[in-house]
Amino acid sequence: MESQQIVDYIADNLAVGHAEADIRAQLQASGWSQASVDGAFSHYRQLHNVVLQPAAKHTRRRIRWPKLRIAPRVLQAGAGLAVLAVLALGAYVLWPHKPAPAVVHAAPLSYQQKQSNDVNIIAGAMGQYVAGSGGVVPTSISAAADGNLVLCGVTCDPTTSNISPLSVYRASGIEFVAYDAALTAPDKYTMYLVLGGSCISVHELGPQSTNPHAVVILYGRDTGTDLVQRCVTL
């Protein structure tokens, strides 16, 4: 998958308040290597002029306190202050207070953010499948008993190609299809995994690839006024 797709995924999730550690964990769980994730975050920071300062190193020093001789009058004054502190704490506890401000939660993901997440998860799972099968690409997809998706070759093995539940797509909406120059995404809920395809741009399917393992993702994005086709090379 193009590195820009991972950068878009990072930008979408950071924008709604997700922690960097959670985003890294999701990408790696979807099949992306740590090096790819590190590179994508580095590219994101360069694009957005984000500079993370390294945490300052602190050294622990043993503090030697001087020995003091406390006079009786000082002890009496200290006891008096302690009593006043206890009374003040009691008054604070009993006095009515304004409720704490409500916790502001991250805004829910939009349809486009959910769709981008799904595309990234599928792309990562495809890469993981190919890496684990010695370069063999899957040819179909099915639903496991728990609702997760399973990439399949000759047989389906949920233990090696299990995909977490997606937000936009379901097993019935993800289809492996043979290359066709006139192929277009029919709606925003259908994802075509085009065997032997290529992308001439991010919006247009290109000529048939000579690589027998070439696969592209073709899907439609609803902009509110029309359907925009998107093409992703794996």
C-alpha cells in the first residue's frame, strides 16, 4: 500500500484524539512492520511540522538534610499550626463545591475516516497473508463464526488470516474480481480486490499488470454529492 495511505490513517486518528501508541498498535496488528509505522509517523511529522522533543534525563541525587535542634516553643507553634490545618481541611470537605467539569471525549469518526481505516486494515491483512504464504495472494474472502473476516486461498484458515470487524465493509461487500479495464466501484459499501490490476492514479484503474501477484483495492467514496472512485496499489 502507498505510504500516503498510512499517513492519512495516522492524521485521521490523531485528529479525533486517539493516542499515538494506540494507532501504532492498530497498524502493527493489521500487518504493518514497525519500520513502516515509524517511517509513516516520521513522514506525518515532516508534513505537519510536528517536532517531538526528547524527554529530559533526570538523575537522582541524595539530599543530605542538616540536623536541627528544635526549641520547645517551636514545637508548640507547630502543633498549633497542625490543628489549624485539620480544621481548614474539615471546612473544605464540608463546604459545597462546584461539580468537576465534564470530561471531553474524542469526536466519533466520520464515515470517510471509518472507510479509510477499513481500507488500511484490509491492505495490512493482505500483506500479512502474502508474507506468511510465501508470496501467494488470497483469492476469496469469507466470514468467520465470530463475525470477523477471513482471507482465503484454496482453503480458509481463520488462525492465519483473521481480520477484525470493520466499520463500513462486511464480508458480502468485499469481492475478489478479475481485471477488467472498464471496472468501476458500484457503491460506497463495496470493495473490489482486483487481481492482476494496477492504478494509473489514486482515482483511476490502470492497465493490467504483468505481475501475477498484483492486487489493487478499488472502492467508492461518497462525498455527499457523488461517488468518487479510489484506487490503492498493494
